[in-house]
Amino acid sequence: MTLNERGQYGEAATAWRAAMVGGDPDVAVIAATNLGTMLKRIGDEDGADEAWQIALGYGAEDISSEAGIALGVLRESRGDLVGASEALWKVLGLDDPRHLARAALNLGVIERARDDFVKASRCFQLAVNVATEETVQLMAAHNLGKLAAEEGRFAEAERAFLHVMERGDEDLAPKAKLDLGLMYRMDHRPNDARRVWSELVDSGHPGIAPTAQRNLEELEREQE
């Protein structure tokens, strides 16, 4: 059992910091990444940010990518969208096949939150293109659909949502169907919106059916 696993966080931090300055870059990047993870766990977010920055700076594809993605998530959670964007663009620059899709997906969410639709679309499309995990690919496709709908590109949005729905993921397919209904309403296709939302209500999906019911009720009020 390691020092970290035994809860000896001070001793673990000392050991990892010693490894970071020990001269072996392969060891140092792992130590910095592990230090950041431990510091985040015990609530030292500033320390975690610093450690993950150091790990990302080594430019070691696999480990630095992990640290950079963690850094992006941390900064997003703290409301630092600029800092999150900077970290994740650096991860994309590492061109690490194992983490590229996940980093691109996360970065797309960040850029969308920053209202940069062009960069967000680029990132989501990259994630779709390179993802080896179907869940990541479908999440990126779903986000592309939402982006297209917001920009009035309804045919493109419909294709993206239908693609996600066709894959049948228990979590993502109903969410895509819910957003498909929203897109139909935006595109002045109330009958199609009513159809897909009614199907979701009938499905009884615990996380989606109540929202679909509310959307139906709002739609009926609009049509009165």
C-alpha cells in the first residue's frame, strides 16, 4: 500500500516533489501528475493546478495529456474558462492518440461556453473523427447537433441527433431525441416536435420523460 493509499498525504507529497526534481523527466512527469491528483483529492486546488501545469509542460504524450485534461476540468469547475481552454489546446498540440478525442470534446464544451462557435465546432468534429470510444464519439456528435441547431442549420442538426439516436445508447439517445424535439420546434415543425416528445413521455425514461412532458405542455400552450 502506498503512502497516498494509507492517507499519509504529507509524506506522499514530499516523495513526489523529490521525484519531480530528481533529474529523470519520465519519472518527474508521472510524479507531478500524481501529486496534482492527490492535492485535488485533499482540496488543495491551487496546488493541483500548479502540479498539473508542470506535468503538462513536459510534453510527454500520454501522461502530460492526462494532466492537461485534469487541469482543464479543474479550471472549468472554478470558472476559469480561459485557463481551461489554454490547457486543453496544449493537450491537442501533443497529438496524443489515446487522449485526443476526450481533450477535443472537453475543449469544444469550453469554447461553446465562451461563445466561440467556430472553435467549438472544430473541436467537436475532431472528436467525432478520431474517437475510438463510441460514447465520446456520440457525445461529440450530439454537441455538434446542438451547435448546428443554435445556428439555424436544422438539416445538419437533425442528421447529428438521428445518428446518436440510432446508436441506441441508453443515456445519450434519449437526450438526443429530446434535443431533436427542441430543434423541430425552432424549425417551426410542431407536429414533429410533438411526436418525438410524446414518444419520450411514453417511454417513461426517468431522467427525460418529465422534461419531455413539460416541453409538450409548453408547445400546446404556444399552439392555442
